[in-house]
Amino acid sequence: MALTHTTDDAFTRDVLHSTLPVLVDFTAAWCPPCVMIAPVLERIAADESARLRVVSVDVDENPIVTARYQILGMPTLALFVEGEIVARFMGAKPRAAIMAQLEPHLAPIGRAVTRTA
């Protein structure tokens, strides 16, 4: 599955109600690090589609979600599991660094993710 885009109106459906964990890329068209990280996120979206969805939120076009999650710098990546943020980090990072942050929250392929208290 490719990286998709979501909006203020669709965020609850696309992210909070997703059956898979969702990595949200809070981004802006004018942000050079955002442009740099986009191909990395596209590749993660394609390679990890069985375990993870990757969506992008343009912070300029979606101020409600941006304010709700207090996004102050871009790119900000937030991993949502069962509607809750379980990991959050900023800046353009290589794939290995992103996956190191995500992996503890992703189920092995073929197994469902369940969060423990």
C-alpha cells in the first residue's frame, strides 16, 4: 500500500479507527526535510503494508489535527496504535532509524497488534 493523505475531516476514520498501526507524517510542501523524507516513507508504506499504514497530513491545509497534536516542527512522525500515540519523533531520519522507533510497536507479520496496559 502506498503512502496516502488524510485531512482534518478524515483523520478519525483514517488514523484513529484504523485496524493497523498508522504512522502519520505531519508535513508541509515548503519544508525541505519533509521533501527529503518522503521517498523513505513511501518505501516503508510499500514494504510494511501488512503491518502498518503510512499517511501524510499537510499541516497548512489541516490546522485542526495539527493543533490537536501540538505539531510545532516538521516533519513530525507519530505512530498511532488503537487511536493513541505510542511513538513520536521529529526530523528527517534514515529508514533504519525510523524502523527502530516503530518496530517495538508493530506485530510480526501475520499477527495482530494488541497493546498491553
